[in-house]
Amino acid sequence: METERLVIDAIKASDKEDYFHNISHDRKVLETFVCTYVEDIKDMDVTPYVDRDGMYAIRLKETGRLIGIILYFDDNGESCEIGYGIGSEYWGRGYGTEAVKRFIEFCLEEKKFKTVYASFFTGNESSKRVMEKCGMTYDHFNEKEMVYLGQERDLTYYSINRMSVDEDSQSDTFEKSCGAIVYTVEDGVIKYLLVQEISGFHSFPKGHMEGNETEEETALREIKEETNLEVNLCTDFREIEQYQPAEKPGVTKQVVYFLAEYSGATPTIVRPNEVRALKSLTLEEALNTIEHDSKKELLKMADAYIKGRKL
């Protein structure tokens, strides 16, 4: 496999030194890429990775040197998960996005997987951005899925499937909305604001972008128009939901969610023709109220982010 600047091919025995420096001995990489740290190159054994099925070297075209690795695993014939690591010396140059985008094509088009998943430690914004740039969208969230480097880790999963790629390429219309998971803290308890739509379903304040608005401007406007609240928007938390609504054939909808905090105010319905009720609920109450699993997962991610930030 090739890209403009990279070659993705089998790992060789001669890659030992590069593998050691860019993966196994690079502590920055191992903060987010699960791999055993190796202190001394004499203890490095690259043999298990040489020509290993599903595991590949990421190389610079101009030098042929290994700068990272990429792999697929949990192959059940229908889907797989991918992972990658690139030496910290090469961060910030777009190599990750370039390699992942090509590898997704390989998995979907050549290996014929229907769905490709990828995960990252919740809060790793760099990995999240790479996945979004490659067309992946939020899939689900697993709290405390594993222990790594002595810490319990939450994992956020993104996915892309062959059908969505085909549909996106044929889609007549793309609609983008922005909003936020809105919350307040009452006596030390986080309360989340749910919007009960006229349809009866519960969601978060959101709406279509207008004119030359930025994502942040749309989110703030929609929150104000739906709840009459002035909020503090947290853009470090940014999650994307993308889907093709059954009631709108040929339309792809994308919703960007931020976090928004308010205090000392009472939410008020401004659009009674669109909003049936506004409900301030604890996490458990909100999870028991929301109908769609994707919204529940977004709320869990937001809750984990808020609590992690307050530690």
C-alpha cells in the first residue's frame, strides 16, 4: 500500500532498530498505544512481528525507514478493529491521518470487511481528530474497559462501514447541526438538561447551522433559542454523530456536540411548537429517560469528561 508520502508493508527483521526507537522505547507513544516498554535494544525481539498477518510497517517513502506500525485485529469476517502508533518524532505532520485513511480503504475494499472500528483512550483528542478526518464517526463508549499503565481506562470507539462510504459518495444532501450536552451542578450533583421534542423523544439542544456561523455560534444560538440559557461552552469536548435518517433518503446528517455549563438560571421553553418539555436530571435518570443508545453513549462520555476534569 502507498500514499503520497508513505509505504505500508510487511515488517522486516531489519526494522528492529526503528521499531525500538519509534514504538517500544518511545514513552510518549506508549501513553496512548498499548505496547510493552523495552528499555534496552538488546532486549528487543521483533521476530513475532515479522511478516505477521494483519500487522504492517508505516514507512517514509523517501527513506524506507519504519516510523510506525498499523494493524487490524479482532477479525470476525464481518468487521475488524484497527490500531496504529507513530514515533513521537514524527507527530504533527499528518502521517497518522495519511496512513489510517489508506488502511481503512484497504480493510473495506481489499479485505472486504463491512465495518472498521478504532478506539482511543477517552480524552485523547489527537486520535479522535485523526479518526474524524478519515471519515469515522462515534460508535460507542466503554467505561473502565481496561487497565493500562496502572490506571483504569475508558475507551471511545469510532467506526466506518462500507455502506456509509458508498452512501456518502452518492448522497444528494449534507445537513450539519451543532449543539451541546448542557449541564449544571446543584449541591455537588451534576444535572443534565434534556430536551423532550414534540415527537416525544429526548435529546440535547441542537439545530442547523445558519449562514456563515461557526460551530460554536450555532451551538450557543440553539441553546438560547431552545432553553433561554446563557452558558459557558467547552469546545475541548467535541463529539460527532453522523447518520442517514430513514425519513430523508439521500440525506446525510452530522451533529457536532460540545459541553455547556450554566448556573443560577432556570431553563425555559422558547419554542413550544418544537419542544414539549425541558428536564434537569441526574446521570442515572437521564440514561433511563433517553431512548436512543447513541445519545446515551454521548452522555456517558460527557459525564466521564466532566468528572475527569474536576479531579
